[in-house]
Amino acid sequence: MKVYNKLVRDKIPEIIEADGRECKTHTLSNEEYIAALEAKLNEEVAEYQEDKNLEEMADVLEVLQAICLARGYTLEGLEDMRARKARERGGFKEKIFLEYVEKE
């Protein structure tokens, strides 16, 4: 038996059972769900940092979207906020690296 104790994608139990194995799951409370999502975000970011591939980027985005919804926001609201910040402060396309700011 391998113990995971972590949030998994919705179809993982079906996939495990289709492979002829058994698993035990339970449904989290909203508070537990948000905490598990935040732990999952750290896990997915670490996996992206290791592999640097599109699949891991997609996992990070999936978890961020789930956190957004779990906290009562909308994906449209998230995109609006991203776009507003990009308009007001810019994005990261120009590769600007701030070295220092002199005191006045």
C-alpha cells in the first residue's frame, strides 16, 4: 500500500480502479479543500521548476483556477484583474530586471 494523503484530479479514483487497484478517498470540507489546493499549488510549481514543460504549466494553471473558484472568485474576474494589472503596470514581456533604486 502506498499512502498519498493529497488532493488529486477528479478522475484519478476511476483511473486507479480501471487499473484493477483499490483506493480510499473522502470529500474535503471547503476549508480543507482550499488548504489542499494551496499545498497542491506548491507541489505543481515545484514539478514545473524541475521539468519546465507545458504539461506542468497546465497543472499549475488548473490549480490556480480551482483556487480562484474555491475562494469565490470567477475565472473572468481573475482574467480581468490580470489584464488590468498588465495595462496599469505592464507585463513581463520586455524582460526588465530591476537592479536597484537610488534613495532620493
